[in-house]
Amino acid sequence: MLYRLTSLCLVAVAATLALPAQDDVDPPKLAPAKLKALIIDGQNNHNWRQTTPLLRATLQRSGCFVVDVATSPGNKDELKSFAPEFSDYDVVVSNYNGQLWPKATREAFGEYVRGGGGFVSVHAADNAFPNWKDYNLMIGVGGWGGRSEKSGPYVRWRGGEIVRDTGPGRGGSHGRRHQFALDVRDGEHPITKGLPERFLHCADELYDRLRGPAEHLTVLATAFSDKKTGGSGEHEPLLMVIDFGEGRCFHTALGHDPTAMKCVAFQVTLVRGCEWAATGKVTTAVPKSFPGSAAVAVHDPLAEQPK
């Protein structure tokens, strides 16, 4: 009997020793928290009612973001109460081109970005607020609204390098909408790293002659604005990043309408640009469907909403 008990005890001890210590057990891996994005719309000379749902679906389908929308009043008197809580979000995406925000809202937004918040300007958002100094520093260059050489230089790719042209001329124009190729000028930046050196974009307005302070601005990709389509004859910046205080700004001049926003190139660069603006890093992979120089790639993000 004693032998039997001893044997059982030894077996129990051995089994206990075989169990891993609690400190050696890896805790269950939790899914990373999604980033919070706020899209601002409500006024635009483009159809924001069509494009905001596409922006929202693109970001949500990436799996990286939860997205809210702040729609400004259209009435100037009601706009006085427009005051989104910018600090609740990792990145603010502007699909807005309209009346000037109230002073308190402008100051809150400037403090938000300067203090480390992310900002993304989409297409006609770079037409907005020509006389708001901080905003123009955030977008780097803009168009229309009376912009001229007094607003700052043109930024172009010439002779294998980025140049700032301070010559006279209007700020902002575009030719006929058409498909065009973008050339990556900084392939080491997290947003463009891994993208093809050249890729096609769906029919869109190719903004040209944008100008502004262009301080702390890095051009990621340009497109040739051909005079045959009513363009400038220059390689124009269409994807840019700008440092503003501690904040990061991504400026995409792409995205005129649903046709442009259903382009995979637009969607991927938007998601990667928003992630970079929010965190300074990009974890979103470049999909196999990303276009090269031979053909565009199209996907409707509204066709299948995330579960």
C-alpha cells in the first residue's frame, strides 16, 4: 500500500512539474484597437453626398478605422455652432470646401494638428480657406479662392528634382477629366513604400498650378499635366505630406467624384495616408489588385460593407 501511495505521489509531482509556469504562458493576443477617423463635409463645390459614403466605406473596409462624419450646416448663422471634438479622433479627413469655420473651431483645429493630430485633405479640400494661414500651412499648396504668387510658390518636378517656382500666375486649375499615370517620387516614405514606380489612376481632375507656402512639404507622387488635355505642361504634385508642429498631414489631390474614388489606387493611398497621419506608421499592405502602368483597377467599397 505504501509503495502504491508513493508511486501515485511521484506521478502527481511529475505531472505538476510538467505544467508550464503561469509566467511562461503567453496572454491571448488581442486585436489592435481601431483608429478613430472623423470625416468633415456639408459644404463643397463637389458632390459630398456621393463621395463621403465612399470615403467612409473605404476606411472602414480596410479594417483599420472606425469612422464618424461631422456635417456642417449650410447656413452661415448655424455654422457658428459648428464645433467638432477633434481631440476625440486620431485623424480628421476633410471633404469640405465652403464657408469659413468659426474662430473658436479654427483655433481648436490648429491646436489639434499642431499638438500631434492627423489631418488628411481630399481633392477640393485644398480649395478651402485661402486666407486661413494655419490651414494653408497644413495643406502645403492649394488652388482657387484668389490664390496667386502672393500665396506661395508652385511645386513641380523638373529635371529630376522638386523645384519651387515663385513666378507669377494663378493658383489652381485643371484640364479635362481623364485617366493618367502617377509617378512615385519618394518610394521610401511609409505611404508609398512598396507601390509601383508608376501606376494608373481612373478618370479624374488632374489638379495643376497649385500654390501655397509649401513649408515642410514632401512630394510623394506627381502626374504630368499634358497641355493636350488642357493642363499646365508640368509634372504636378498630387500626393504630398506636410509636417505641422507635431502633427502629420497627408494631401491627396485625387478624388473628384465616385469614378475617381472607386479607383484602387485612390483607395489604397487614402487608407495608407490616413494611417500614417494618425500614427506615423503604415501597416496596411499593398494589395495584389493595386494597378501598375498597364491598366486601372476599380473596386466599389459600397458593394460590400464590413460585417
